[in-house]
Amino acid sequence: MRKNLEIPRGKRTIKYRFFEILPGFISYLAVILLFVLSVIEPVLGAIYLFVIIASTLVKAVSVAYRTIQGYEVIKRAERVDWHSRLKDLSDPHAAFERLRGNNSKSYHFDEHLENLKFMAAMPGEYPNPAKTLHVVIVTAYDESIDVLRPSINAIKKSTFSNNRIILALAYEARGGEAMEKTAKTLQKEFKDVFKDFLLIKHPDNLPDEVIGKGPNLTYAGHRISEYFKEKHLPVDNTIVTSLDSDNHVHAKYLDSVAYEFITHPNRQRLSYQPVSLFMNNIWDAPAPTRVIAVSNSFFNVISTMRPHVIRNFASHSQPLQALIAMDFWSKRTIVEDGHQYWRSLFFFDGDYSVLPIRIPIYQDAVIDETFLKTIKAQFIQVRRWYYGASDVAYVGVRLFTKKSERRVPFWQLFPKFWRLLDGHVTLAIMAPLITFGAWVPMIMNMSAHTMVGYNLPNIVSVIETFAMIGLVATVLISFRMLPPRPAKYRKGKGIFMLLQWILMPITSILYQSIAAYYAQTRLMIGKYMEKFDVTKKVIKK
């Protein structure tokens, strides 16, 4: 029986609507509760707020630690010769004998030896590295050739053999004649670089699709599946990587993914998640979007150090055989990347996980033609990300159902559901409560001259000062993560990179809290977001 993996369209069941409303209901209730408790008794409001602030302090310290740890791990992974390690897998016995006396402290060197040992003991149980293929799908809407060419060039510079890379440029018919011309120009330019260069045009107005990246990817996936049948290529030894038009893969990324794919016996039930760093054009972006870009980069660095909570985000890789089995990506959501985690988890009845790849893929910070357009475009981007709250209902109805119908064990799925719900509620409530919450008990009880009410702002200020230690640590790491300063900018530009962090409270409220409330409110009232608003890619010259 085919598994129902799709998000409903049109009228939802009562249970589904309950879970769609739940994130927004809790987010609004959390703020209202502070006012209600403060009216009843200022001490209750103060205690409630203190618990929230204290948890923030703990998280701030954890963020600082994980960011520093993650940055160092990424740098160590980048120094590894993944191409040589991949070649070692072709003759694991000989490689093990050659390397076992080596006292190298290279990243996961001992793990590499263990992999060679197991593969040597079980010949034929692992894919042949020399026959492993990469399919790289670059999605496009109406981006210029100046955006797409550097992304394809980055793939060309990969240490993985180009003659085993099939590049598919999946572009939208609604991109018009200019996009068609760009696609054909790029195919002509790169046709002899890769094993093949496919042009796949996604038609307009196909049934049962939202306007978004997911339908484009899925249409491309079906065409690629047909291509593999025509060329008699092995799908079980092929990895698919989906990229946005502005994504620049690290030269070692494809080798690293192929290595992990081959050495993991459960390879078909894994996704391979790189570290997304929004650093391509960070020097060109205005201060508010730089703060958002660096903050999101930090979040991805931290996530790679927590494999038990990591989920698909932006670009990721997955085996072609698994994608064919589950009919690729969802065509009914504008957040197909994060949703792909849940889609895969339920397809494989819980036997699925995301493997962190500590090699980055670089993306653009948001830049539009003017400052005001950039500010607006940034908000549109993050509200689309936070519409991932729609997955709360998708997971909730599958968690709270009859045992006979539940495909993932309750106690395996419940912690994942809780973290999903908690994450979206936290996005909405944390910034306003931390920024303004300390004044509420005092304002709501002006006649009650309580020591707690009047001292709470000072107490919160002290706690926030300690939390600033975490911010300082991440700011210092941000300077190490920056790409080289372009020659067109003076050295003094670095000072603005430091001063930009005073915007953190503003960006947290506007681009975190308000955007999260916006997405959750749309879900509450059933006004669903079914159009992927493409972030315009502007090259600043």
C-alpha cells in the first residue's frame, strides 16, 4: 500500500486544524500570560519572566560554546583530503595496511581506519567508489547568468571527478525567454565539463502544485529518473544534491558526501546535510541583512554539532534510489527543505536520520536594488522559513493517532514533535519578552510599590549582561568566518562589521518574532502560504 506523505490541500480535518492553530495559540498565550500574571500578582509575573530569561542565559552560553566548537570542527574537516580518503575505499585492505601505523591527528582519522577495516572484512558489501555518481540539481527561476555561472563553476572546481557529475539545471517556464536563453548559454558553456548537462524546464500550472521550489525539484527528479533508465545508469549508487541558484559548494563537499554515503551501511535512509553559510556577498550586504545572514550561519554551525536534532535545511543531498521510492520532494509546501525531513522519516517508518557533513555550502545574504527593497526582501525570506510551523500539524496528526496507524513509535517521535513546536514558539516569543517583558509587572501594577516590580528591570539587565558574553564570543567567531575583504572596500569597513551587532535587538524582533507571528497567524486563520516568493538575486558591482 502506498504511503500517504502529502500535505492536505483545501479543507482540513478538525484534528489537523487543531495542530495548525497550536503554535500561534501558544505563542500569543505566552505573551498574554505575562500580563495576566502581572495583574494578579507582580511576583508571579516576575517569576514567570525570570524562568524565561534564565533559560535564555543558559542557551546563550550553549550557543557560544557550540559556535566555537562547530567552527573548529568545520575548519578541521576542510583540511582533510577527502578525495584521497575516497580513493582509499577502492582498495580498503591495502589502504588499511598502509595507514594503520600512521599517528595522524587528522579529522576522524581513526574512524577512517575503522571504515577501511570493516570494508576489507566484507568485500562486496559496499558501493564501488569509482562508480559512484553525483547528480547536482541547480534550481532557478529568473536569475541572471552572473548569479548562476559562479555556482556552476564552483561545482566544476570540485575535487570529485567531473566526469561522474551529472548537472541538471532545473528552471521555471515562468522565468520567461530570458531564463531560457540563460539556460541554453550555460549548457553550451559547460556541456563538455561534466558527464552530462541536462536542461529541465518545469511547466507552469501543473495540477496539485503550489508555486515553489518543491514542484520544480520533483519534476526534475522524474526527468532524471527517466534519464537514468534510458542511459542504463545505476540509481542505487547515485547521490542527488539540490542547490539554489546562488549556492557555491566547497570544493571538497561532493567527495565528503560520497565518502559518507559509501561507508554507512544504512546509506539509503540518510540525508547528508552540509553547513549553510550565508557569506558569498556578506561584504556587500547592508548591516541589517548582514546580522541576519551571520546569525543564520551561526545557527547552522551549531546544528551540525547536534546530530540528534539536525534536520534538512536549504541545500542537502539524498540517495537517488530513496528519492525515487518516496516520489522526491513535496509539491504542496513552500518549505520543501525542512519538510523533506518529516516526509523521509514517515516514509521509512522512523528508520531515517540526517548525517551532518561538516563541509560548507556558501549562499548569498539578501541584497535587492535599494536598501528599502532589501529590508522587505529579507522579511519575506524569513517569514517563508518560519512557515515551517506548518509541519507541526503534519507531524502532530501522525503522532497522536491510533497505534495501528502510527508509523513511527510514539516515544521516538514525541521528542522530535516537541522540539519542533518549542522551536517555533521560541522564535515568536523570546525577543519581545526579553526586550520589553521586564517592565510589564511594574506597569500593570503602578499602585503596587513592590520591590520585585521595580527591581525586575535591573535584575533582567544583569542577566542580559551575562548573556552578552555569548554574543561577544559569536561576534569574534563571525570575524574569522568572513571571506577576504574585497579590494573595493577600505579596511575601515571591518569597524561597521563590528558595530552592526547593536542592531541585534531590532533584527530579533522584526526578522524573528514578527516574522514568526506572521507565519503562525496565517496558519491559525487558515490563510495558507502557497506561493514561494523568490528572493531576488542582485549582484552588487
